[in-house]
Amino acid sequence: MGQFFSDTLKKLRTEKGFSQQALAEKVYVTRSTVVRWETGSRLPDAAMISRLAAVLGVDVNVLLSAAAQSDEFPNVIMVDDRKLILTGGLPILEEVMPHATITGFTQASEAIEYAKSNRVALAFLDIELRNTSGLELCRELLEINPRTNVVYLTAYSEYALDAWGTGASGFMLKPITPDGVREQLKNLRYPFWTGGDGV
């Protein structure tokens, strides 16, 4: 089934004239994730399949019929309303956690919907989001799954005190770095294996 999905995805992407990098940027994953999908070594979950269908302009059932949702890999999300931060941060998370499924979101509502249908092991949340705050998003994610680890991302250290009162595992000042992520992984409330050298 993985090979059938990979062939379908590659065909649709090519017909749209997207490079692997262009598709990756449109669905907020890294190019290497798209490569894995197109080689059949990994399948995206149902939520990502819906996102791919929207970007590729096809009925979601075309892709759903070619793949099944997989929870073999831990789900890690990053939420930041600035696309530049996401595109810079996602490859770093994938480098440190090569066994995890990394997905980015620019809107809190999308992250919440994803968390309802996928077990999120770790969430990196920007504190200042449009229409809400990362602090509130943390509370909502923990209501969905109390074992979700949350690490806040911000450029302002004065938020640290507020952050600790929400049940988060950690706090990182931007910009995100591989060493910074590794340090956070050492302090997770609910550790999990990521396939990297962090946990």
C-alpha cells in the first residue's frame, strides 16, 4: 500500500508542477518527509492526507484510499503563526528526532484538530499566536491528551514565569537550535523514543 500511495502522490505532485521542496513548504513538513512518502518508506497520517489533498486539488478519498493512518512514529508538532519560523524550525526538529513525524501549523485551531485525531507526544508552541496564546493552546492540548509534552518557544524571556504554570515541560528562547532541542528532550515529563540522540 505504501508503494501505491507513493506513486499516487508523486504523480499528483508532478501534474501540479510542484517540486518536492515546494510541496513540503505548502504542507509544512521538510523535503525529506516528502521524499519518504514518495519512496514508500513512510505514510502520512489522515490529517496530513487531508492537507495534501487540499494543496494538490484532489478529492481526499483519492489519497485516503491509497494509505492508512499510521501511529508507528511519535507525533511532534510545532505551532507558530510566522511561516519563516516554521520552515526554519521543522528541519531542526527532524534532525534531532529522525524517528518522529514532524508537522507544523500556523493556526492554533489546526493544531487542536490534529491533536484530536492524532496522539501528540510533543508540541513546540509559540507563546504569542494570532487570536490566542500558546499558554491557552497548551491547556487545550493537555485537555485532549494529558501526556502531551509542551515546550514553549518565544523571543521574550519575561514569559517564562507564566509558562511554568501551565503544565509545560520546558521553555526555549528563539531561535530554535539542535542543541537547544536536545536539552529540552532531556527534561520531558513523558519521555519517548525519537530515534535521535536526545531521548
